[in-house]
Amino acid sequence: MLRPRLLLTVGLVLFGIPTLATSVSATSAPVPECTTNQLVLLASGWFGAAGTGAMAFDVVNQGARCRIGGYPNVTFLNASALAVDSHDVHVSSMLFAEPRTVTLTLARGGVATFGVSWADNPIGNQTCPATARALVELRQGVGSLWGEVPINPEPCGRTLMVTPIESGAWPRPNG
């Protein structure tokens, strides 16, 4: 009777503990923050509804697993690289839901998204400025992101409503 218990104990020590150590060390390794050089920024086409324009931006991880989250700073630039709209606010819009920040872990090939919306109704004789590209930066929150992508909406109002980075390929709609 003593001999089977001894063999069981030795077997657990030899085979059980290394497995436990391996799984603990693999799950306890911290996931690093994403860096700009491993992320790609893509912009969807813009659309409008009842005086509001909007577009989604996708962030694709081309590197190792990493963490990202927070509110991007978005600036719309004209063809001369002058800021057209750059006042970001973080509230719900007619098209995108009330923002809530989360920290995401993106696997290689993983996609996160954020939405940008704006007023697109001219007031009086106002001409809405044409844009040529969007400059996107994430310096606060988790991870870092810098990217510039071509776009062509004509926003009016000088305010961009920007959602936080969230999982998936499209921001949560409002409603």
C-alpha cells in the first residue's frame, strides 16, 4: 500500500509541478502596450445622416499581442496641411453611442475601432471646408498610435466627436 502512494507522489512531483509552473508563467506574463510601429490605421468612407457626418477608423495590429485603449486625438487637415477641425469632444453623437474607455488586448491581426462624427450643415452662407487627410494620435491611455490617412469629408462646426478605441471593426451605434 505504501509503494503505490509513493509512486503516485513521485509521479505528481515529476509530471504535475512542471506543468503547473509552465501554465502559471505563461499566463502571468504582462502584455506590453501597443506601439505605433506595429499598428496600421485605416479609414472608412464617410457618410451623413440628418446634419451629421461620421466615419470609423480601424486600428490593425501587425505585431505581437499588445494592449491599447483610450481616446485618440483627431485633426482633420486640408490640402495645405492646415487644421480644419481639431476640437475633440468625447460625448455621444447622433450616430455613435456614449463613450466608455476600456483597455483592449489585440492579437496579431486583431482589429479595434473608433468613430468620429461632426456637424455637416452649413449655417447661412458658410462654406464647409474640404479636408484632405486625418491625423490621428493616441498619447494618453494605453499604447501609442500615430497615423495619417487620406479622407475627403466637408465638416462644419469645428468640433469632432470622437469615441474611445473599442473592440471590433465598427463603433457601437447610438440607439
